[in-house]
Amino acid sequence: MKLTKLLILLAAFGIFSACSDNPQTHQINPGGYTGENKAPHQNSPGHGSAGEKSGEHSAEGHSESSEGLKEVSRPQMIAEQMKSRGEQDNAAPSVKVVEPQNGATVSSSTVKVRLELGGDLKGYKPMKDMTSGMGNHIHVILDNQPYEAYYNLEQEFELRNVVDGEHTLRFFPSRPWHESYKNAGAFQMVKFTVKNGGGDPGRPATTNSNQMMSSAGTKPSSNVNPTASPEGKTMETSTAGAVDLAKPLLTYSRPKGEYKGAEAEAIMIDFWLSNARLVGDGGEYHVRYSVDGNEAKMIDKWQPVWLQGFAEGKHSVKVELIDKNGNLVDNGGYNSTTREITVAK
């Protein structure tokens, strides 16, 4: 009898142990879906080739798929900066291009840039803080290359090694975190021509402060900072002659370059629109963006978009201006721009 009772007790203990070892009795979703994340996105028209799956590389050298990206609100650290800036973010700065003038011919590969700032500034002034390395600045864009920052309008700003041909320069004021001001008068664009300037097409254009206007695939010139980040820039052939200043124009601004640490938590897409109004603002145009060749998303109001969820590594970002029928609006090739960025968490 005692042996029988002992066997019954051992059997009951074994069943209890088996139930206790089942993790589902304690954790419904251990490390899994919590109800806040969306299910993996399935391939659909316009979402890459049929052979691309979630998690695969979308381009050579890129990190894992960026399909997990989601639009989020303005990061808290940016909101805190805005609180400390007083009325600056309600300013309406205007830019006047003094040099080069629209239609000018320059007989040198060095092109001097002079700007004047006006408008309702509310304390806004371009100036770099030497401690943080940040500050208000003007975005200066040669042709359709990534912009360079002009921090102090009282100091000279030059473009060097600008090759012969017709070029465009675009300007607009920016905040320290590179979000553009979008008021009337903020954006300016001029065309100019370099003739017999002696610029070397095999080398990148630079600024007098060694900012590189383009670099990837080129041999840096002697006045280029050899430690400068290439930022995925290429020596594109200028199509400035085909750009019409009176037609709808999208100017790509961000993202750009390398994102490290906290700044990689949410990355901003920002741009400038000329002669066009988006549907959410009462117009008939859309801005379309895609990351790493994945499904395109629409922006229907002219405001920054913040994306969260970038994996570490290189990513390509494409921003385009399209009409109400979904067709690319052509203007010298400037309305479809792709940049490569690097995320280093």
C-alpha cells in the first residue's frame, strides 16, 4: 500500500512539474508582439520585386530592411530646444542674394557668395555655437548636390573648383537641427555660368571652409579636408540649364550624412517646395518618399516627417514631387533626389 501511494505521489509531482515548466503559463508574449507593433508588411505593387522579403537587403551594402520604419512626432530633445529659443521658430526670415546675381557669368572656378538676411526675425540669426557645433544657418545648394551650411553671413563664403557651365544655387534659412523655414521669401534661387574658370571636373567643388559639395568617386582636391565624411555625394553633371525657376520645384534638404546616438532615434525628412502646393494644403501635388527601395509613402502637407526604426548601417532615401495622377513632375531632374545616409547607433 505504501509503495502504491508513493508511486501516485511521484506521478502527480511529475505532472505538476511539466505544467510549471511551460512558459505560456507565465508569459503570454515573451519578447513577441505586444499589440503595438504592426504585422510584417506584405509585398504589394510598388513595394520592391516579388523576390524581396522583409529583412533582406534592398541594395548592395545596405543594412537589414527598413520596413519597420514608422512616422513619429517631433523628438522630445527637439521640442526642448524649441522651448529655449523664444520666438525664433515663429520668425519669417527672408534671404536676398547679393552675389552671384541671377544670370551672371563668372570667369573663375571660385564663386563668391554674399547674402543678406531680412524679414521678421524675432531673434533669428545664423551663428554657430562653438561648444555644440550647432546653430542657425543658411542651406546653400550647388546644383542638386547635398547642401552645405553657411553659419555667419558676416564672413565670406566661397565655392571653389566650380567647373565651366551653367549652375544653380539655392538658399533657405534653417534651424540648428536643419529644419527649414517655410515662409514666403525664405527661399531664393539663382542661375549663373562659369566660363573659362579652369575648374577640374575630376575633383569635387568645395567651400572656403573645406566643406565638400560632392565627393564619392572623386579624388579630393588639395583644399578638401581629408577627414570629411563623403555623405554619399557624387559628381553629378549639372542639369541647371534645364531647370525652370517658374515651374514646380522640390529642393531636397534632409536627411543627409551620418546620424549617431540620440540623433539616430528619429530622422527627419525635410524639403523646400517652390511653385507647388500639396493636396493637404489645398493644392494638387504630393511628395513621395521611400527608404531603401521599399514601399513609397506620401506626404500631403508641407511639414517635416520624422522616421523611427532605422537599422544601423547605410540607407538610401528618395524624395520626389508628383502630380495628382502619380506622375513625377520633371524640372531639370531636380524633383527626384536620392541620398545615402549612415546610421551609427
